[in-house]
Amino acid sequence: MSTASSARAADLRAGDRKSSAPASASAKKVGAAASWVDERTGIAKGASFMLKKVFPDHWSFMLGEVAMYSMIICLLTGVFLSLWFIPSAGQIPYEGSYLPLKGITMSEAYSSTLGISFDVRGGLLIRQIHHWAALMFVVSLSVHMFRVFFTGAFRKPREINWVIGTMLSMLALIEGFAGYSLPDDLLSGTGLRAAEGFIRSVPIIGSYVSYMMFGGAFPGEAIIPRLYAVHVLLLPAVLIGLFTAHIILVMVHKHTQYSGPGRTNENVVGFPLMPVYTAKAGGFFFLVFGLLSLISALVTINPIWAYGPYDPSPVTAGSQPDWYMGFADGALRLLPGWLEFEIFGFTLSLNVFLGAVLLIPVMYTITGAYPFLERWITGDNREHHILDRPRNVPTRTALGVAAITAYLVLMFAAGNDIIAIRLQMSINDITRAFQVLFFVAPILTFWVTRRICLSLQRHDRDKVLHGRESGTLVRTPDGQYYEVHEELNDYDRWKLVGFESPAPLALPSGKDANGVASKDAKKELRRAKWSKFFFASRVEPVTPAELAAAHHHGEHEAIETPAGAGAHAIKQASQD
Amino acid sequence: MSDPRLPATFENPGLPPHVHRAADTDPRAAKRAERQVAGLFTLSILSTIGFIVSYFAVKNDTEAFIPFIGTTNLLNVLLGVFLALALLGIGFGAVHWAKTLMPDEEVVEERHPIRSDDESRAKAVGLLEAGAESAQLNRRPLLKATAGTALGLFALPLGVQLAGSLGNPTKALDELKSTIWDVKDGKPIRLVRDVERTPIKAADVSIGAVFHVLPETIKESHHVLEDKAKAAVLLMRLHPNDFAADDLGKKAKSWGYEGIVAYSKICTHVGCPVGLYEQQTHHLLCPCHQSTFDVTRDCEVIFGPAKRPLPQLKITVDAEGYLVAPQGFAEPVGPSYWERKK
């Protein structure tokens, strides 16, 4: 080795530096290839920074990973499908191997989708993995979003990432709808038919926009290739761009962690990327892919051959979109007809426009704005890296549950016909019930959730003050029974007391120092009222003094009433 | 009672002591874990082989009975299950490896405030200002104004090209109003059965019957789907006494022929075909959003999100007894739009 390198050194020109010798035996093994790359990219510095990066471990952190992997699986299987799919609405007679449709006139899009399902070996599997992965993508990113919301992970410094996530979620819906419409079967074509009606409902420009999008009268031959371009090029590019920004920001911020012993707002406790996190997260990709393959092998999804080609005249009962568009479809079923009216001789169909066009952007705008609204109310401008337990922020948790309730009411409303048939009930009654529930149910669940959160917090307090129930019953000499409570250790206790419970802002008078009602003072009053709404129902964490008092209380009882002291003390405690 | 020596809140007790796993201390447990992981990887290898064998050995159209699932395509099941096992073997293997044999002692990394320090901020602002200054941005307002305008406008050509060429919207209002039922030469248009495209004799329509109908002009259409999307009609025969006694019922009856009435099949809500006819109640139901129309009262909306009744097609019979439409629809069919009344 030494002779070889000194021999080569002779060949160097002045000013050239010879490659540095590997630092250790193991580095030598990684060898020449890595050295070649590093000399041209300097990647080793960045790599060692990345490889020792720490990720906290919790099952709920894997939800975003599921979404990420589902998206990658969609991209991968999508490339496969694009090799056989023909994005054309041109009408041809079907010549494939599926006998029931032989000779029927259909679009090339539908015919080639039948080809993928019946004539391409393994094509059906790839198509089903693609569809299941798309559904999994939307499900997992929604649940990931719930996790981030309920734990307050959107707080400073992560507001931008919350907004990016919101956009990803909305684009995922549109991407899904575009892909769902491509096979041009009867069901998806009916969906497009409705979509054309949605666009027409836009005031002033609706009819023109519809003609531009469809390249003339519905259905036309333009929409399938256009949706294809949107589905395979435009939206995936935007999704990947936003997703990359999302991940980079996670790196920059370092991952949040749950409160626990040793975990503070100034550190991250977890496993390094190499090797533990690589093995777990990398292995998890294969688990998600494997699970999707298994489902796709065993459960048929979107059997387009059973629906037939699109034709504007026939329709099937129980027409429904994929689940993630259900809430918008449900809104359309609930909005009453009287919302359509005439204004200066023009027709305004709010019964369609509100549910089909406005609902999605409005819903996502409110979602995206939430971190900023909450920050305005709380006035909290600190960085937060420790996650909230949902029970410890009752109002936020209740707001989230109320929003999900409203969403679910709309989603179930999209199945009002199925519910009516399955439960043998009147569809009219069901629809009216959903109309009422849309307004009433969120209020109810808000209230119930807040009460549950407060109860759970009180339970936590009890546990800290009086210990956990050990399950051991003790009989005293004079025949009384009591259950022994075990005091929590420092680590377990910290999980229950390591949080803040701020008091609401004091209500100002709404007047400035001179007793005059000014704009600023009114704003302060408004803010204080919101602060009261947000923080008024609260339970404070146990303080060391309270714990000492609880201990003292128990001992005190024991001294004063020698017989049956323990039982009495416990009884007292549970009444507190 | 509170002790002044106690802190106001609890203090973070720090990381709990580490508990070792079986494989950390017992070499036999570690060996067992190694075998389990290797077993999972082997499962993956075998399944990959299984996938390739099935791909070549099983026919495309072989059906097989799978318990709990029913009769299904065998190739799809075999490929999917083998692919799943090949992937799950790697996944479970890697995770099990990480959980049993890789270090499980947590590592602590410090966080630093996200914000840059004041010095870096000042430097960045200074660089920006110096750059703007050296480019003479503020000293030359003419450059600022023209550059700004040019940048603001440069996307316009692309936008115009896109919007201008997507589709010609000038025909939109005329086309939304017209259907191929519109009579051109004064000759009434025959009603034909959808699919078969044969004309319908009034005598063939018994009470309670429903026909899916298109205009005979569909045979000459060059845009079959587009024309069908507006011209689809539903034809029903009611007993003349079934119509409501009010004005609506009378109008419906007078535009029909001996209780036979024809209505646009395109829902006035968002355009789905109103395909479900309830013979007993004479209600038409749209399967998409459940708008319900009452045929006895000129297809007025009696439930659901639609506002307007389905447009009626006036019909009569010609000399040979076939049903014909002497005129097109009196109003635009299908979903509402801004200029509908214009």
C-alpha cells in the first residue's frame, strides 16, 4: 500500500493533492466507490449529519410514513399502468377477451382499462394496488393530520408545514378524483357528468368554463386526455414538490416528541437514523407495500367491467364516488333546492355551488388558518416541540372532534340511499335527519368531548395524588376492607404533571385608559372573550405542594383514627 | 399548609434507567432472534420465486375458489399473495432485526432555536440592500417601473394561449339551449327506443310502462354521446285519472297523448340520468342525489336538492300511430347555469 501510493505520488503535478488515505479499516471497506463520490460531491459531511439524526419513536408518528409510502407506491404502479392505458375518448368496438362486452362500442380509455384487467398478465394486480394505495394515501394523510392537530404539533415553528400538509391533502383529493375518472366506465362517467353540472353552477363564468374544460359540449373527447395530463404530470409534480418541502421542514425543525421523563422542549430523544430508524422506517415501506399487495390480491376494487362503458343515458342505483369525495357528495344531497333562485334574470344555483365548488376550498382554508387563529387567541409565541396530550387542551380537542363530526355527517349523507335500503327506512327521513345533525351533532360532540377531556384530566390528578389502584384488597383486623393504592414513581408521575394549563386572559373593560371605547381596546376585549372560551374549562396539573398535602392528609387521618385508618383515608381521597 | 421549600411545579426527572432486552444479555436469545430474522428474509426469497413461477405457469383466465372470498381469478391471487409475502418478509425481518438486535438505548440530540441569530439576519438584510443599491434599483424609477410591468405581464401570453385554445366557449349558450329534438323543417320527430332505435307506437305503451327514448335524429348524429347527453327522454303511461287535478296536472296531460308523457331524463340538479321510476307513486328518482319528481304534477320536485321540474317534451302521434314530438323542449334541459333564463 505504502509503496503503491508513493509511486503514484510521483505522478502528481504540483498543487495536486493526493486522495487522503482511509481513516480506518472499516472505512477502507466502504472503499473506492464512496471516496470517488465524495471527492466529487463532498457528501460525507452531509451524510454523517443525516445518519446520526435522531427520530423519536411513537406509533402515531408512523401515520405520516404510511401516507408517504402509499404515495410512492402510487407513483410506482402508476408508471406501470401508463404503459398500457390509452387516454383517449375515441370510440371503438371492444375486441378484448372479456366476453360479456365483446363488440360493444366504447372509448379507448375504457377498452384499454379492460385490457389491463384481463389481458395484461398481472395487470389487474397492479391496477388494484394503485387504487388501494390511493385510498390508503388519503386515509393515512387524514389520520396523520388528525394526529398533528390533536397533539398541537402545528404550533410554532411548524405552521408553514401545517399549511403545506393542508395543500397536500386537498390536492390528493383532486388527484384521486382525476384518476378515478380516467377509465371512462359508467360510474366514473356519471361522476364526470355531475362534475360538469358543478362547474355550470359557478356564477357568471360557469357555462363558459365548462365548455373550455370539456372542449365543447359534455362529454366530448377532450376531457379524458386532459384529466390524464393533470393526473400523471401536473398534480404529481406539485404533490412531489410540496411533499419534499414537507419532509425538509421536518428535518429542519427536528421531529416533535411526546412529553416524558428526560424529554424537554430543548432536546430530541429517540433513535438515530443509522441503523435503527433506517431499518424500522425502511422495513415499514415493505410492510405497507406488502399489506396493499395482499389486499389487492384478495379484495376486488372498482370492478369497471361490471359497470359497462360510459353512456349518458343509463345509470346504476347506488351511484357514489370514492369515499374521500363522499363528504362533498353528501353536502349536495343535503343542500335544499330552495337555494337555487333568480337574481336580475340570472340563475344562481347555490344548492350546487355551495357543496360542489365552495365546500372543499373553504374547508381547507379554515383548516390551514387554524394554527394562526389559535395563536391569536392564546397569544403564545414560543416554540413548541413537546406534543400536547389531547385531554390537556380540552377546547382544541373538542373543536377538532366537532369538525370531524360535521365531516362524518356529510360523508354518511352520501350513503343515504344505501342506509335507507339496508335499514329499511325512509330516505326522506334519513336525509332530513342528516340535515339537522349537520348543525346539532358538532355542538353536541364539542360539549361531550370537552367534558370527557376534563374528566380524564381529573382522573390523572387523582392518580397522581392518590396513586394507582393496585388490585390488592386488605382486610383490617376489625373487618373493614380497602384497596391498596401504589404511589407513582417519578417517571410515571412526570407524564401526568408535565404540562401547562394557562388561565384565560382577564376580561378588560373594552375601554382605554381614559374610559373611552377605542378600537384597540375593543379588539383586546374580543380576544379576551375568545381566550375565555378556549381556556375557561381547565384542570391544572398537580403541584408538588398538592402532592405533599395529599400525603399529609393521609397520614393525618392515620394518626387520628387508629382503627380502619387506611380505608377511611382512601374513601376520603376518592371523594375529593 | 404548603411548604415554601417545595417548587411550584414538578421537575423533569430525566431519562429513566435503561432496561436491557433478552437478546442484549443472553447469547441464546440473540441467536434465536437472528434465526427469526433470517427466516423472514428466507420467506421473502421463496415468495419472490413463487411469484415468478406463477407468472409463467398459471393461465390468465383460470378461476379458482378461495375460502371466504369466493370464485376469483387465480393468477391475480397468486401474484398478489406472493408479492405480499416477498415484501412483508423483508418488512417484518427488518423491523424485528431493529427491535431485537440493534441498539435500543435512546439517544439525545439537542435542539436549537429555529431563528437565525441577529448577526446572520443583519448580514442577510445588508446583502439584499447592498445588492439592490448596486443594481441602482431605487435611483432609476424608470427601470423599476418597466421591469415590474414586464414581469407582471410576461405570463399573459401563456395564459391567453391556454384559455383561448382550451375550447370555444362562444357556442356554449346556444348549445346548452338546443337539443336534437328541435324541429328544423316543420316535420315532427319520431320517438325511438334507446338502444334498439325503433319507433314506438302509442298502442304499444301500456299503462305503467316506461320507455327510455331518443329522437330519431340520433341516427344522423355525428356526436352521439354529446347529443344523447341532452336529448335522453323518459316516457311513461299513466291512467289519465292519475294526473293531479290542478293546473300542473292538466298541463302535463295536455302535452302528452292519452296519458303517455315524455320528460327529459337529465336531472335539473347536476345532470345525472333520472333513471328510477316508481310505478305505484309515479315518482321519478335520481339515483345520484335522490331528487324526486312527481310525474302526476308535471314532474315537480317533491324531495331532494333539485329546484326545477324536469322539462316536458310535448308529444302526439303521426298518421301511422307512432309517437312524435312536434317541437323541441321549451326550456334548456339539465343542470342550471347562470344564463339559463336569457
